[in-house]
Amino acid sequence: MNLIIDQGNTYFKAALFEKNKLLQKSSFKYSENDLFFKWLNNNSNLSFNLITSSVVNFQIKLDKAFNVNKHIQLNYKTAIPIINGYKTPSTLGNDRLANAVGAWSLNPNHNSLIIDLGTCIKYDIINKKGEYLGGNIAPGFKMRYKAMHHFTDQLPLIEDYDFNQNYGTTTKSSLQAGVQLGIIHEINGFIERYSKQFDRLTIFMTGGDLKYFDKSTKKHIFANSNLTLIGLNEILRHNV
């Protein structure tokens, strides 16, 4: 059994895999260690391999009741089942690398574009040779709303993200149209650009804001909110 812990800025995700099958997953605040241990006790066999991916310094310490056979703390030196072609691997986010590994495991020997809709929007490419080539980073949609509010005197901060119009008819809906329709055109633009460069390109979409955009693009995509967890599990399996 494999335990995957993906630590973000405000909460962490935990998932249990048996080989490449996802059995259970949940999210916890850093103040909810007791809930995490209860979840782990109820869902695991108390013995597992562990991989931890973190953007924070907080370390989750497992109780002695759990037997960790092998623990991988993901960093740029960790062995991975793909070729990392990034020129500055020490600066590459673990989530981007895990997404590329996840896409390769689900779609081997094909070109893939991964679109991760989180705090920032990440566009990453892995080719059919299994080479991670790099990608693009752009502001996420909440960041765009906050930037327009912060850098102007009159524009309000938008916190209502439901929008399905073609253009805005109020200041609020104009901001929504500019941000959310702009992101849709950005996504479609990158898909079109890379589809011309890479034959039979498969599109994966993931991330916390996936629900706002997965039905808005003009080409078929594979929406998978577990892509990062899948990739981390594949990295752990590769090392074990």
C-alpha cells in the first residue's frame, strides 16, 4: 500500500493507493492531525510506503502505530520514470513534475499538454518520448480578480465566480467576463498552438479551479482532479 501526502499552503491532501489503484483520498487542515490519523487508521493496513510533496516547511509526523517501509521526500534529485528536460530542475514545482508523470502513466507514448488550474495556471508539456519539456505559468483567476481590485481605486473584489454570459452588462459582470472568458480563450489558444506543434496531442486538465473551466474549452479534454496524486504515486512506485 502507498500513502501519498501532497502538502499545499493551507491544507494537505492524503491518498492511499494499492499499486496504481486509488483507494481513498481526503483533505485536511494542518490543525487537523488527529482527523488525519483517524482517517489513516480506518483506511490503511498500518503498513505502507510513503511519498511527501510539500511547498511548506511543516512536517507531518506519523504515529509509531504506523509502519513506514520506505519514505520519499520529493525533490529535484528524486528518481522519476520520465526524462526531466527542464533547464533549472531545482526550481521546478513538485506539482508540475507530478502532473507530467501522471499524464505519462495514463497516456504513455503520446504527446500530452497538462493544464493545472490552481492559484496559478500551469501549462506543461510531455512528449511521446517521455520527456518533460517545460511549459508556461500564468495568474489564476482569483489572482486576476485580486490584482484588478488591488491596483485600482474603483474596481470591486469579485468573490462570486458563477458566470455564463458572453459579455458583461455591469462592472461586476464585466470583470467576470474579462477574467473568466479571458482564461477560456487563453486555454484554447495554448491548446491550438501546441496542437500544431505536437501530433495527436492529448489534453489533461486538473487543479482546484477545474470545475469552472472543464466544460468551456473547444476541444475534448480529460478532466482528472487526481492527476497530481496519480503522478506522486507513480514516482513512489518507481523508487520502491
